[in-house]
Amino acid sequence: MQKLLIPALLIASLLGGCGSVERVPFIHRIDVQQGNVITQEMIDQLKPGMSKRQARFTLGSPMVADIFHQDRWDYVYRMTPGKGETERKRVTLFFQDDTLVRIEGDYRPSEQPVATAAQPSTTVVVPPQERKPAGVLTRIWRWMGFGKEAI
């Protein structure tokens, strides 16, 4: 029994710590996303003079809205892939009198507006459908005044 206990404890100590799991091959680790996903296109939609409501509609609710600094919103994004380096992005919006005055962080508004590609239009044609005559129960139901008359 002691001969089995020593190798089992050795293996458990090697695999037991969270820091050592990264080095063990064949262990699947999931991607972990935390915070607000912010893109350059979203930042380009922000304009000085926007209200807090418009900024919230564009970027979503801020990750950090400090009660002591109500004119500052922090958007934080962190992506930890199963394998690879952690990606961190931060954007801070500053307001004055409920109006956006400044943007700081990893994303900056583009100097020139980005031309958006025209969306291809799609036309949906619905063919006319033949009306089926109402069944016996449907006619009785309508006769009793509960259903709508077919047009």
C-alpha cells in the first residue's frame, strides 16, 4: 500500500497547483472573456457632445461606474485564451454636465470617418398562398361567435 501511496502523492503534488496546470500537456483550458467587448468601430461612433445616454447606447453599460466620480466611465476588457497571452483593453470616457468631453485608453477615435461598405439589399418575395376551406370544427367555432370570419 505504501508503494502506491508515494507515487500517487507525487503525481497529485505535480498536478495540484493552479500554476503548474499551464505546463502540463494535454490539459484543455477554455477561453475566458471578462468585461465589455469594445471595437474600433464602436469608438468611432462616439463624438464629443454626446449625452451619457447616447454613449451607453453605443458602448453598453460601463464596467466601472464609480459613485464618487460619476463623470467618469471605465470600460475594461480582458481575454485570457486557453493558450497564449492575456489581452487587456481599456477605454475611459469623461463627461462634463452629462456631455462627453474626452476619451482615453487603448482605443482612439479615428481622425477621418471610416467609409462603411454598402449593405447588399435583399428582396424577399412571398408567393400568394391558396386558402383552404375551413374545417367542420372551425365553422362551428365561428358560428358560435368565437372565431373571426375568413376574408
